[in-house]
Amino acid sequence: MNEISLNAYGKLNLSLDVVGKKPNGYHLVRMIMQTVDLYDTITIKKQAEQGITLSTNREDLPTNEDNLIFKAAKMLMDEFHITDGVSIHLEKRIPVAAGMAGGSTDCAATLNGINQLFQLGLSKEELMERGVKMGADIPYCVLGGTALSEGIGEVLTPLKDIPDCRLLLIKPNIDVSTKWVYTTLKWDEIKEHPDTDGMIADLEQGNLSGISSKLKNVLEEVTIPEYPVIDDIKKTMRSLGADNALMSGSGPTVFGIFTDSNAGETAYKKCKELYPDYQVEWTSFISRTQIEQQ
Ligand code: ATP
């Protein structure tokens, strides 16, 4: 094998809670994570010249060690003394700095790709152990699907797949710093926590309306007062027929769940007119099983 191409799926948070803070400043979280059928494509080719070369369709992304793709390839190639070089191309579709773990999922897919291309024989767990050294969300991105994420994000419990439904996703043209959100959040003064256990029970029962009614992200308490457009988009989605809508991660991406897919498609067209400068996507959740079958 001289070349491999992988889909790196984005994630959304169906719920996000902060339940404590470690002395080193890291927050302790309880989040229900879900992969979404919006993905970057990563193509890795062996090359005779040593080293790693990275190219991408997005000019604003780094192509050196600052890119998590580069870091992931280097980590495995150094560990396994790989003397061949690789050229990697990233086709980015997941919105950047948007709360969808775009960089983390690229990192996870690169670990997976290098593992397969050079037949390193690492298990998923072994890839996760290496991934967590580069970011707390990376082990989840290796796992994919529906999962409870605890600790600083690295303690994972796979959950039952969410029932099929369609999603409207909107990334407004604003930059929200994840670091700013977490440092501004007063975790011990959070007004309302999500019902995480209730949502897990709904997932077990395949109760989509229960899941929709429990969408909750405590980081909205920080981002919405500063960036009211996030709340405007949530309200627009609901007024256009979404069962419910929520900001993902530290934002600013907002997603709406539509059990009525006709209403969703109309809402998608309407939102493309309303928000011509924003990234607007009509997509769906994707399960671990569906990803593994690809
Ligand atoms: P999270 O949901 O984990 O907070 P995010 O969606 O907020 O992630 P990313 O899209 O991962 O944020 O990008 C955050 C920053 O990471 C970008 O500004 C970019 O410079 C850097 N970065 C490094 N590697 C990548 C990559 N492969 N894709 C996107 N961003 C990357």
C-alpha cells in the first residue's frame, strides 16, 4: 500500500457540562459527543524523500508542526523509526475553530492512516493513548459515534447510537476563543446543568424527542451574552421547525435537530438566504457502525 485516504468526521455536543476544575487549570467535563456526517478528507502518500510535507485547501491553516496532522504523523514516524517520507493533503470542510473538533479529528484520522499505511499494528486503544498527548478530544475522535466523555475529555464510555435524523448546522462568521470561554466560565456558579443521565437513558430507549428536549451546553452562559448572534440562530432554527437547537463545544457553531426533514430542507434554504456569509450545512448524525462500515 502506497497511499491511503480517510474521512475525518466532525463532532457535535448533544450536552456539555463542566463539573470541576483541576489544580492545573483543566476543567472536568461531562459531555455527550456525537459524530456528524461532515468530514475532512486526508490523503497520505508514501514518498521516497524523507520528512513530512503537508498541503491543504485552506490557506489560513498551518502546514508545519502547528498542524495536528503534522504532529500525529511525526509522533508515529519517530516512534517506529520510519525512514520513508510522507506527503499529506487535507481537504477541509469542517468549519475551523468552531466547536466541532476539526483539528482533533484530523489528528485522529492521521494516526489511523499512518498506522494502516505502515502496518504498525496499533489497536484503537493504543492510538487513543498516543492521541491524548496531543489533545483531550483526540481519543474520542479515534472512537467516534455516540459517547459519554468525562475527566478532561479522555475518559470515554461508548453509548447507543442516536436514532436517525437530519441536522441543520450554521457556523457564524465570528471567532470564539476556546481558552477565553473556559477561563471566563465560573464553573461553580453555573446556573443550570444538563440532565446528562436523563439523556443517556433517552439514548438507550431511542427516544429522540427526549434527547432533543435535553440539549444543553453550559458554555452558552459565557458565549451568548458576548455573541448574541448564537442565540438569534437558535431562535431562527426553532421558528423554522427545529425540534431544538444548541451551540456545540465552545462555539460558535449552532445545530438544529429536525425530525421533519421537509421543514428542515426549507429551513436550510431559508438560512442560506438569511446568512449568506455563514457556513450553512444540511447534514445528519453518523454512527460508529456506519463509520466502521465505510
Ligand atoms: P474544538 O472543538 O476541539 O475546540 P475547534 O473546532 O474549536 O476544536 P479547530 O478547528 O480544531 O477548533 O481549530 C483550532 C485551531 O487549531 C485553528 O485555529 C488552527 O490554527 C489549529 N489547527 C491545527 N491543526 C488543525 C487542523 N488540522 N484543522 C483545523 N485547525 C487546526
